[in-house]
Amino acid sequence: MLAPGMRASRVVSDYVALTKPRITALLLITAVGSMFLAAEGRPDPLVTALVIVSGYLAAGGANSLNHGAERDIDQKMARTSARPVAGGRVSKWQAYGFGILLNLGAFVILAAFVNVLSGLLAVAGTLIYLFVYTKGLKRTTPQNIVIGGAAGAVPPLVGWAAVTGTVELPAVYLFAIIFLWTPPHFWALALLIKDDYARAGIPMLPVVATLAATKRQILVYTVVLVVLSATFVATGAVGWIYLVGAVGPGAWFIVLAVRLARGEGTEGARALYLFSLLYLALLFAAVATDSLVNR
């Protein structure tokens, strides 16, 4: 039996794990990058801090709700069977309550101290993730991550709205970039854990389509993503620093997708998956840097 201090530490660790910190951190980078662009330079530090805190609460709350809703799936998959809810250390209803509480906190902070629109958008991201992706699409269609990926594309809208009180074309462009980024990113991971998804009865693309077809789809989405990210310059919202930051990593993204498509089996899927994380972070860092230098 664990000592009281160790038990308390384990409880805290489990509740932090419910928020999926690494995924949430990447989402916060996209929100803050959007804020720099909306502010045409350095956004207000207090508003930025509020968006970071509330953004973590909203995204972390959405992830906690996801843990509760996918307990049965997680228990069947080796990759997720040790998660707090799947492992029985946190109940499904505790995860739901924690997720709701975090999202209420996010909305109150944004609505009271930033603006109502940013709060509504943050909660909308959670609702899309829970009801559209987790409950509506994940168990029913291989297009689950394509459509449901809209949830992960919401943070730039929140960041933009926090600065301007509106949602304008550049914010929609950033939304579209993440929307197109999600399928190649997630399908690369799904290639690596295809058997897990098959065992859980989840129709991820690699489970229901051939390996070759999945890799072609990854390549197609990657090319469209990189082209879209480069054409963002045509809107006038970003300049040459962003373009360099988009084209360089984007070209390597395509190279990795081509290698995956031409390679044997799933060779190259892990490299593409890991680079896709870096790519998105670099892209939004380029957005912020361009906003600081060129404004």
C-alpha cells in the first residue's frame, strides 16, 4: 500500500494526465501565435497569460472528457490501457466532472476578463471534440479524424478573438492549416498502432483501407497543407519571415511523406509523426516572429 504522500502524488499525477499536457501545450502554441498575428506584434501580456491559462483549462478539460468517454476503447488498446480512467484509478464520472469544471473555469476567465466570444469559442472546441469526434465519428467512420480535427483547429480562433473581439480571414486561414495538418499527423500515428485500433473496433483509415491507400492519403494531405500554408502570404497578413518558416519545414514534411509512401510497410511513419509535431510548432513560431519583425 502506498504511503499517504505517495497516494496524493499519484492522484495529482493522474489528474494532470487527464489533461494530456503535451498535446495541450502544442495547442497553446497555436493560440499564442495567432495572438501575435492579430496584435500585429506583441499582444498584451495579461491577455496572453489569461489565454494560456484558460486555453489549458479548456483543452485539458476536453481531454479529460475524452478519457471518460473512451474508457472502453482505451482498455482494449496497449497504448492507452494504463491511462487513469482505463486503469481504474479515476472513475469515468470523476473524469467527466473534472472536464466540465475545467471548461467552466476557462469560459468564466475568458468571458469575464477577455471577451465572451473567445470564451464561447474555447467551449465550442470542447463540444466538437466530445460530441462530434469522440461520440459521433470516431467509432463510425474512417473520416473521423478529418472532420473531428476541427476541434484541434479552434485555438487560433480563440487567440485571435481574444485580441480583436472578432474572427477574421487570417484566423480562419490558421484554422484551416491545423485542420489539414491533423490527418497526416494522426494517420502516421495510426499506422504505428493499427492493431490497437483494430482490436478496439475503431475504423481508423489504416484499419479499413490498404497500407498503400493510407500512405497516399497522408501524402495528398501533406502537399495540400504545405501549399495552403505558403499561400497564406497572399492574404498580406504575413510576410517573408513566415514564408521561409513555412516553406522550409513544409518541404521536409513532403519529403518525409514521399519516403513513407514509397517505403516498405510503415517504415518512416514514426519520423513523419514526430516531425509533424515540430512542423506545427515551427509554423506558428514563424507566425509570431513575422508579426514582431514586419509590423
